[in-house]
Amino acid sequence: MVKICGIGAGYVGGPTMAVIALKCPSIEVAVVDISESRISAWNSNKLPIYEPGLEEVVNQCRGKNLLFSTDVEKHVHEADIIFVSVNTPTKVKGLGAGKAADLTYWESAARMIAHVSNSDKIVIEKSTVPVRTAEAIGKILTHNTKTKGINYQILSNPEFLSEGTAIQDLLNPDRVLIGGNQDPQGLDAIQKLKAIYTHWVPQDRIITTNLWSAELSKLADNAFLAQRISSINAMSALCEATGAEVSQVSLALSKNTKIGPKFLNASVGFGGSCFQKDILNLVYICESNGLTEVANYWREVIKVNEYQKSRFVHRVVTSMFNTVSGKKIAILGFAFKKDTSDTRKTPAIDVCKGLLGDDACLSIYDPRVTQNQIEKDLSISCSGVKHVNVVGDAYEAIRDAHGVCILTEWDEFKTIDYERVYENMVKPAFVFDGRNMLDVDKLRKIGFIVYSIGKPLDQCG
Ligand code: UDX
Ligand code: UDX
Ligand code: ADP
């Protein structure tokens, strides 16, 4: 029986390993993590991350061919194939601070693999890493192994899942990318990994490349997606200035088959753990290679995203007669997008901080994000701070508020009874739709002053 070990039980490692276990009953999958609390949550009825469909997959496999453990060394020692999905945050100090990927966790995982291995291993990069990381990992592995003659093959097999649709993305991927050395041993390792995916992914969706193309493709993929959002968000500012409607512009663009329909929703800005981190990483790699113009090109994608968030705050404050001081504002949605509890780099953090900077009183509601998490993200303790209140439902958040900001496109915000909430708000009552999800005309008929990204401004506003 082939044994697989997945190091890192986070947003990527957890769902990915669970789906491999589901689709390959003949393979034993051990998911390991140094975090005891994470592992005990994976072994409980309350999984550490929310992802539609995940619970069902875990319940089906856990205790059969899927296990979660903190005994990292044992399972690495026993495995033939090791997927590494540890976190690679942006460095906060030292060389490349603020841009370069921090590979500390990766390096310690690699040293641990070398330390405990006494048989050949295929080591797979799942987490997004800078291009040429495999070279460094290879050196760490070969220089630290105690048993002579062990062969390590490093493959790059980046994960393209999106949070909120992780299980669907894993079950039915657009493509699976496998990069490896192009010598006979490398090609053999590529085939072994391909054999796992062919349990459920059609052959023609599995692309094999050299190591560096696979590593760079992941960074390129996220950079291209983020660039589309910043492009449409830049257009949204111009729409507001000219009377064009960004949703109409998006529609026109989407019908050009060279452009296509996806990732053209103007928003308050993109968030999530990947886009900003990976673009900054790309910027750093470009700079390290002396490619200043290329670095500047990608840096602008981030700048437009920052601009979009601050533009939103500016719009809220100016619409509300240049002061939000002491005014209650309801914040609906805190996660970086719907159907996830993840708040990493969510635009809500900057928007809330911006409004708090103008002394607004925030009443925050998100269906999946905990109060504790929101407090952590805003670096405050809500209890005792009268400016921030985290509440349990949308109606409570909106009651007696001057304005409502929609920051995440949760479906339930569409079905709020806006007539009812209007009655209980201070007048004039404002709605700032940062996700363009509400029916602007309907809200205006009720009496709201409405601001929507990239749409003509309310004449009353
Ligand atoms: C373009 C638009 O495609 C068309 O919809 C619009 O109406 C007019 O402008 P055109 O300029 O005729 O059409 O040619 P196009 O095929 O889009 O190529 C424009 C330039 O981009 C060319 O220099 C082409 O070589 C270059 N290009 C195009 C690339 O370098 N890479 C590509 O992947 C595609
Ligand atoms: C992304 C990539 O899509 C995925 O391929 C990669 O593996 C990981 O990074 P994820 O961060 O989970 O996935 O979410 P995604 O759906 O890409 O959304 C990222 C951000 O962009 C969210 O804040 C979302 O709200 C925003 N977004 C997305 C828009 O503002 N407009 C859009 O049209 C699409
Ligand atoms: P991602 O979104 O990339 O999955 P997460 O932060 O959710 O990122 O998950 C990464 C996981 O990797 C964390 O649970 C962390 O505890 C784990 N981890 C980091 N370093 C190691 C290591 N050396 N060995 C085992 N697990 C690790």
C-alpha cells in the first residue's frame, strides 16, 4: 500500500489530502501538523476551517485511509510520498522584508524530512513558493540525510483551489500541474504522482513541466487573476467619474472571448492569503533579477488594490457629510469572500480601520467569522472598546445605524428585509455596497442613499 504524508493541515493541506484519500481508497493518507489544536480540531466534529462539502469528505474517510496526527516524524518516516503544504508568509524583517516569502517553515520541514528518512522519498511542493525553491530544498535534503544513498525527488505540484469552493475545485480541477526534473528519475517521480491524480482527473488535464515552470506558473496564475480585479477596479473609479456603469463595462468585456467572463466583478478590493503575498513575492524575485520595470508593473496591481479600499472609506466619510465621528455604521461581512471563515488580508480589515480612524462606531456581523478573530484582525479587544461591537445577526448590526457597508458577498445579505431595516435606521440612511450585490434601484425606492462600486452616484448622495 502506498503511503502518503501531508505536512501542514491548513486551508490547502487539509482539503487536498482529504480529497486524495476519498478518491484513492488504496492509499493511506496521514495529515500531520505541529499545531496540536489544529490536529485535534481535524479529529473532532468541528473542523478547524469552514469549507462547503469538506465535513462530508472527512467523515467518509477519517478512520479508514485518512488520519490526522501530530506525530510528524513517524508518518514522514513511513511515507513514500510527502506533500508539503506549510505556510509561506511574507517576510516581516531582514532581507526582502515586506515582499519576499518567508521559507522558515519550509526549511524546517525539509530538515525534519532529511533527519527521519531512511528510504527514497518523493517530496512535493504544494504550498506556493518562490521559483527555484526546489533547488534549495534539494540541497537541504541531500546535505542532511544520515542514511547514505537515499534518493529524493522534488516535484512542484501547486494547488489551484479557491477557498469557499475548495472541494469542488479539488474534485473537478481545470488542470493539475506537475513539475519535476527532466532526467529519468525525475520523469519517473512525475509519473508516480500523475498515477495518483488519474484516479479521478482526466489525463488531458494533467500538465507536466520542468520544476521552474511549475513553481513560476503558480505565482503567475495568482498575479494574472489579481491583475484582472485591479484592472476592473481601476475602471470602476473611472466609471464613477464619468457616468459609465462598471457592470455594463464588465459585461461588454466578458463577451469578448479573448477576455472571457470570470474575475471581472468590481469590488472593494481583493483579499485572501494568496494574491498580495504572491505578487509581492514576484516583485521581489524580479528585483533580485534586476528586472525593475517588471517589478514595477506588478507592484501597481497591489497599489490599485490599496487605492480601491481607501477610496471606499473616503466615499463613506464624504457621503456622510464628511464626518462619521460617533455614528454607528453596520459592517456586513468580514471574511475575504463568501463561504469561507478566512479573514487573511480581507479588505474588511483596512476598511474598518479606516472608518475607526475617523471615529466611527462599528457594529460588525459575519455569518462565519468569530468575534475573537475580528478582534485579533483589528488589533483591539472589543470588550471595553465602545467603538467596535461584534454582533450575532445582520438586523442587530443595522438597528439605529446611519449606514450599512457590505464588505463580503454572503448570499444572506441579499434576502435582508431592507424595508424593515430602513425604518430602524437614522436618516438619511446610507448603503455602501462594496460587492455590487444589491439591487440599487430597489434600495433607492425604499429611501436609502446608495453607493455601489463603479456605478453612477446617487443624485441625493
Ligand atoms: C485588437 C482587438 O483584438 C480587437 O478586438 C479590437 O477591435 C481592435 O484591436 P488587432 O489590433 O487587430 O485587434 O489585433 P490583435 O490580434 O488583438 O493583436 C494586437 C497586438 O497584440 C498585435 O501586435 C499582436 O501581435 C499582439 N498580441 C496579441 C500579443 O502580443 N500576444 C497575444 O497573445 C495576442
Ligand atoms: C485564489 C485563486 O483563485 C486560486 O486559484 C489560488 O489557488 C489561490 O488564490 P482564493 O484566494 O481562495 O483563490 O479566492 P478567489 O476566489 O480567487 O478570490 C480572491 C479575492 O478576489 C477575494 O477577496 C474576492 O472577493 C476577490 N474577487 C474575486 C473580486 O473582487 N472580484 C472578482 O471578480 C473575483
Ligand atoms: P495554507 O493556507 O497555505 O494552507 P495555513 O497557515 O492554513 O496555510 O496552514 C499551514 C499549516 O502548516 C499550519 O497549520 C502550520 O501549523 C503547519 N506547519 C508549519 N510548519 C510546519 C512543520 N514544520 N511541520 C508540520 N506542520 C507545519
